Amino acid sequence: DAGITQSPRHKVTETGTPVTLRCHQTENHRYMYWYRQDPGHGLRLIHYSYGVKDTDKGEVSDGYSVSRSKTEDFLLTLESATSSQTSVYFCAISDDRGKGFFGQGTRLTVV
Amino acid sequence: GESVGLHLPTLSVQEGDNSIINCAYSNSASDYFIWYKQESGKGPQFIIDIRSNMDKRQGQRVTVLLNKTVKHLSLQIAATQPGDSAVYFCAETNTDKLIFGTGTRLQVFP
């Protein structure tokens, strides 16, 4: 998958706990994205990064934060997980705007 | 891999027939469009893209058509094969943000 790895692949967590998902790339691409995928909504952009320490909000950023301290890593943090954040999360990378290559996804369940 | 059970529009075609998947996009300022394929348990996979200065682009067995007047995008798959069974998404952008449509499920019957 174009040198992109998401971890963990599955996680179950309790409501109110913080959770961090990691996206790691070996392609040295400038852009990195976090999406969530839910039935009936397709893929929705949470946050994205256009360089180290440069991030911006997407469509559904409330309750999420991100950090990018190195080109290869983009972290997504759920500050206090809620049941509405149960979803499949995908990371994508791009060396040009738009044309993203996706990871395998992380299934997060908040109980 | 990961998969999401999606309640999606479904297109059913017979193996060997041509498939046409349609997408209406929302932003008239969008200038770049992409089609993705998502197989069960996997992340979306890039198929083909097109810029707004074009109205047609062809790849291997796939063609994308863009009608900016009515904000419509279509993906044509020639000689559809069982391996084409998947969910297909269109995506649009005019900035750094790629915005996805809700997707269409393609089912291929022998």
C-alpha cells in the first residue's frame, strides 16, 4: 500500500479515554490525511497536514487533534473518545494535492 | 484489512458487459477529480484522475468523463470482470482537501 502503515489495526477503548492512532509513511510525501468511514457517509476528512507542523481541519474535526513532528508520522488523537467516534479510520498520503494513497485502515470501537 | 458495511446504491452487471458509474459533485470550483476503488477489507485504491480542463481521459479498461456544465462525473469500465466488484468513490478538490462522494457498489455476475 504505497509504503503507508497504520497502527493499531484494531482497537477497543472505553468512553472518555484518550486514543492515538498512528500513520507512518516511507514515501517522503508532503501531504498526509486522516479520514473516517461510516455507513451512509462514505469517507469524511478529519484533519490533514501539508508539511511538518503544518496541519488544518477537515469536515469533521471536532473531538480530534493531530500532530506531525516528522515527515513520516501523522498522529490522530481522540481527546476523550465517544461512541460516535466508533468508525474505521484511514490515513492517506500524497506527493501532490488530491491524489492520495490509502493505508489499510484502523477499526476503532468505543464502548 | 478493514471493511465497512455500507448501504450504498448498487449497480449489478454481467461479466463482460460495460459498466457506467455516475457521480454528481457539489463544488463548481473543483478542478481535479479522482475515482477510487475500495475492495472489501482494504483501503481505497486510486483508479484514474482528470483535471477540469479535460472532458475525457482513458486508462486501461477505464474511462472517466467530466461534464462541468451539470457537475457530473462518470466512470466507464469496459468488459467488466469479477475482480471489478467493489465500491467505487468519486472525489473532488480545488484545494489541498479531497472530498469524497458516498460511493456506488458494483456487483459483477457470471
